[in-house]
Amino acid sequence: MEDSMVGRFLGQYELMELIGKGGMARVYKSIQPSLERHVAVKLLHPTVAADEEFLIRFQREAKAAASLRHPHIVQIFDFGHQEELYYMVMELINGPTLRDELQRLKALDETLPFSEVQRIIGEVSEALDYAHDRGIIHRDVKPANILLTPEGQAVLSDFGLAFMTEGPRQTITGFVGTPEYMSPEQGHGLAVDGRTDVYSLGVVLYEMLTGRVPFTSKTPMGIVLKHISEPLPPPRSVNPNIPESVEQVLLKTLAKEPGDRYSRAGELSRVLAEAFEAEAVTEAPTAISVVPEEIPDVVEEPEVGLRCAQCGAELSPDMRFCGVCGVPVSGRWQPPASPPSVAAAPPKTVPEPLVTIVQERRPERSKRSLMIAGLGVGLLAVIVLSIIASVIIIRGGVPSVGEPTVAGGIGGAVVSKASDTPSPTVVPTEAQPTATITVISTPTATPTVPATAPPTLIKATSTPTPTLTRPAPTITPTPTTKPTLKPTKPPAITSYKNKIVFISDREGGEAKYVMNPDGSDQRRLDDESVYDSAFALEAISPDGKWRLEVKNIDGNVDIWRINVAGTPPDYQITSNAAIDHEPVWAPIDQNRIAFVSDRAGNTDILTQNVSEPVHEKQLTDNPDYDKHPSWSPDGTQIVYWAVHQGSPRQIWVVNGDGSNKQNISNNTYNDWDPIWIKQP
């Protein structure tokens, strides 16, 4: 049955295709003609939208979620209503959910590789820590809300919509969330914080490692009660391949009491990575199908292998992610460097894997080849003996120790002395039943094997070395505005002082740009680390002793002043029923901050004193959005981005008293999140 909404417009968005639905909303793939881009439009059902209290909460949550800008969080672009229809516009991710991937693997009786588990947990943890630092709790972390991009990245969705759970998962005695992934405190209907999301992420981790959730029941309430009171089924009882240290991480993550869990998702990610690394987890390599073929009489060089374009690690053709660094396989391969000869290569301190392909041989061909090779070796020995005899006759004696000696015959090399490294021995084998790949870790350079009888397997004659293991990828969290020490400005920032850096989609994808304060000379930023370094300084006081932090306490989202050294107490700066967020400190006035608030009914820019008297001042009054303020170096102006009556995101400048607002972007693209580079 055709959906009646397909083909209709909601605001400037044309609904093209129904791509998801639930008990409270439908999701449509849509197009925004003005920007020629596809978006996802989530449309609330009219029965839900008729609840006035629900709509107030919906708008409040949507405004808070729209302030989140992170590579692993689905971006919310817009929300609005048309007659009785209320909708939210989000970034469209063309890829499956983690739930889809887990169901696919379950049908094959398989689980995710450990390297992918660690990468997904790391990326989702970055997203959660970013949101928690801004006072926003997701409350419904689950595989269905983790999207997988075509590049393999994990992106967390439904921030701001987590309370709108569907069907029987809507509300049970006042709690919100999905029972299978719900924390005990959610089941009790108690107040929640970031540790609630850590618990839910732990359930996701449990499912990725075992293929199932820890608790099931015939009713949602039955599942909730098990989360509250029943012990966690040991993960290794379901999947014995899980390392014991990883199981201990899961047990702590899924503790019943919030105080017994990891306090931050990033801490969970770090400890999980350390657990995998400590266990030296080696995943079984994917079997590679090699077509058996005859070995020609003349041995050819083996086909070059596949390596990760990021770290150079060996890859098999059907790997989706690098087992060492965890980056998605893009299809662009870098061939491995040719192995150097012993005489030319210096000793290596890091083991290099040697990959040899064992191919199927026909017995009769092998015997004939060995006979020919034997005759060749005999003839070669005669030639070598003749040469040695000639040298002895010419020089009048046997060469002394240490003098150069001709060795090897055809293709031989001149060596000055015997190598300390034992030479590999070529071990001929009979016909192999199947084609396999053997990986051997060697601590020295790989020697060149003379082209005599074609080798089928290379074994070192020295003491066997351990099999190469793939270390777990290191999860590097995204920088936040919470440094533990007083930050310093990198030298790169000094060359951009008094410039405005910002993000734009003018080249078809997000990139960082720079321009003058009047909007002139807009160009691509040469060093994008300048933006990240400047962003980290925005919430730090001029004397470097304090930072601004957003806290969500009992549903009130306010701005606090925190000692950089971690010394208590913390001081609350704003106290309002509205959401106050995105605070930045004035560069000269130690007592002045700017921030974003919806206390006037819109998302506007305000300034306020840190201490009494407050002297709060609203600088903008825009029916749409005003966001992401940043002070000028002299503290007299503020740059921010805004949307006016459906226009693209544009960058504006306003005086500190709210006068003289100017659009300095002035183009048809989306420009947002500006930062005014301060004086070094």
C-alpha cells in the first residue's frame, strides 16, 4: 500500500520514500531542493503530536540535540510543524544499523570480529562523552540507534528523540528506554546520568561479543526486573572465545549500581582496548581461495599482497576493516615493498611478516622439475669448483679467512663475511592438497632465495619465533573542551590570529575554512588542526585556571565553572528552566561569558557575568537558530552562525551590546561553528 505522505512537502523538504516506521513516528528519505541534498525526515504521528506536553518536551529536546556536532552523531538540521504535522529533519546515513548487521551474523551463527567490536565501542564512546560533556544523556543506546556508514563508521542516532520509544517500550511505571538495553535505575524510574548510557553501551557490547542480549522475557516488565535483580549471565558461558580480561570489563560495565561502573564511556573504551591488547587477541584470518595451478619450470615472482593504505598491514581481499588499525578497507591498496636482500638490508628491530603461498602441484611435474633442478645443481657445482681451482692456481694458495669469496653461482652475491643471522632452509614438500597462506614472524630482514628449485614453504632454522599477532587499535577520543591542564596555543595558531575559522559544505562535503573578520578572503584552511586547537581554548578563562562546563542536574541544563586543576567546589553560573549551553569565555574580561539559551522561546546568544551582579544580556532574537558564539580577540564582538527563515546556515557578527548584526558569510552554502582566533 502506497504511503499517502510520499510526494508531499513539509516545509522545504519533499518526502520521497518511507524508510522506517514505529509506533510513534515514521522516517522518510527526503530531498531539500534548495541545497540539492538528501535528508531524513522523522514525522510524528498525529495522535502523539496532539499531546501538548509531549510537543513542548519534543521541541526542548530537539533544540538541545541540534547543538551536537560530532562525526559519530547524526546531525539534526531542523524541526518544525505544518498544520497538525510535527517533524524533525536529520542527516541521512546510507547504511544499515548495527542491529541489521548483528541479525545477519546471527543467521550465519557468527559474531563480529573483535577488532570491529573494539572500533564500534570506541566511536560510540566518543559520541557519548561529547554529549555528556554538554549535559545531554541519550537514554536509549541500542544497536538500532547505531548506524553504519558506507565507509564503516559508527554513527549514533536519535539524540533528542530517545524519550520517544515505540510500542510496548514507551513507558512502564514512568521510565523511558528499550527494556533489553535499559539500566536498573531506568527500570526503577530514578534520575539518570552518563553512567546510564555506559550501562546500555555495555549491553550492546555483550550482544556484539555473544550474539545475544543478557536478559530476555515474555514481557517488557520481565526484562526490566531481570536487569534490576538477576545476576549477569557470564559472557564466556555463551562464547568461550571471549578473553577473561574482556569478560571482567563487561562485568564492571554492567554493574547494577551506577557507582560500580565506569564513570565515562571513554574509560570503558580505553580499558576494553587494553584488555584485548593484554590478551594478545589474534583473530583467525579469513581463508583466501587460491586457484590451484601448475608451477612452471621457470619460477616467477609471487603476486604482490594487499596492504592497508593507512598502516601498511597485510590484508586479505575480503576483509572489510584492517585488523591492526581498524580503518575501513576502501578498495585502494598499497602493494608491499619488495623484500630486500640480506646484503643490502640493515637488521630490523620490528618483526616483519613473511607471507608465502603454498600452491598445489602435480606429482609427476614436481618429480620432473626436481630432476632437472638436480642436474642443474650438479652442473653448477662443477662450474663453481672450476672457478675456485682457477683462483687457487692464479693466487697460489687457498684464500685466507676474511677475504672475499665467490658464492652461489648464477645470481650469487659477494659477501665479506659470514652473517650472524641463520640462513633460511628451503624445504621441498610433496603435492599440497589445498592452497593455504602461512604467516611467519621473523626478527630480521627477509633473505632473497636463489631461483633454483621453486620453494613451497620457508622455515627458519633458528629457534621458532611467535606467530604474528594483530594489536588492538588504539582509540583516540575526540578533543573536548575539558582539558586537565592549562592549554597552550600551538605555533600554527599564531599565523591565523584575528582570523575566523569555520566549517562549510561548499565543496560537497564538510571541510574547515578561514576568512577575515569582514568576510573577505574565504579559503580552505591549510592546517585543520588550527580549528581543533582553537576550539579547545574557547571555554578556558583568560588566566587559564577555570573552564566552563554544561551540567544536566535533575533535568536542568546549566553552565558551571570548574577548576582546571580539579579542585572543588564547582560554581554554578546560570540557573534557568531553559537549556543553557555552548559557553565561551571572554578573552579579556575574566568576569564575562557568552552562551546559547532558549529561555526566550528561541535559540539565542546571551552574555552574562560569571559572578554577581549577573548583568545578563540577550544579544539576538531570531525565530530560528543562533548558535556557537565566539568572542573577538578584543572582546567587543561575537561571531556566531544562524538560520533565518529557512536560509542556509550563515555566519554573523554582532557587537557586544547586541547592535550592528552583519552576515559575513553571505553565500548560498552552509557555513557554521565559527571560531575567532584569539591573540597568542
